[in-house]
Amino acid sequence: MKTGENASKYLEDLLSSEKKAQDAKLCLHNSSKDAPVPVFADLIGNTKLAKEYEAMIVKRPNRIFAGVVEYCFSGMKYKVRLEDEGRTIAFNLLGIKTMSSDKNQPIFDEYANDALQLAKDNLF
């Protein structure tokens, strides 16, 4: 396989390492079964589960979570996947208010788009 100009400079090394692992049947390649697909409980649409989860995490002494931002709804609302917890939550920044887009107020639409672009640039 030839690498293009935009491909990673390490792509050939990675492909050869993968080929060696497949030949030696190491790790994921030691079985004919596919690798397990992680399943996350989406708490954004289910308010009952979200409230139960909130009650559970309030009781924890350490409330630090590692997550990955999957989607930016606006400059202050995000969809965050918590790897260790196996859940996807909605995350809102407190103290920050972004303008909602309004067709009658084009300046609000411009501010809302700027806030969304800033969030995407910094979080993705």
C-alpha cells in the first residue's frame, strides 16, 4: 500500500506492525471474533436515568471525571462521553450565556455562531 502526501509519516510503520500482529495472532488478532464494541448509556434523552446518575455522583467524594466532547450544541452546551462511567451526558457551562440565533436579530446570530466556532476549535 502506498501512502499519499497527506498520510501520516508513520503509516507504513503502523501497517507493518499490524501485519506482524496478524501473522503472530497477537491481542485482537488472536481470535476470529470481532473486537467488543463499547456501549454507552445515553443520559441526554432520558431524564429519569440522568437524575438517578446525578444523585449517585453527588454522593461521591471525588467528582473529577475524564470525558471526551462528542458534539457541541452551542457555545455552552456539549455532549460528553465518560469513558470510565460508560455514559454519555449533557454538559452545560455555568456562568456563560451565549446568544441564541434569532432571524430578526442578525447580530445575535453572528454572536451565536462565533461562540459555537470558538467552542469547537477549543474542544474538538
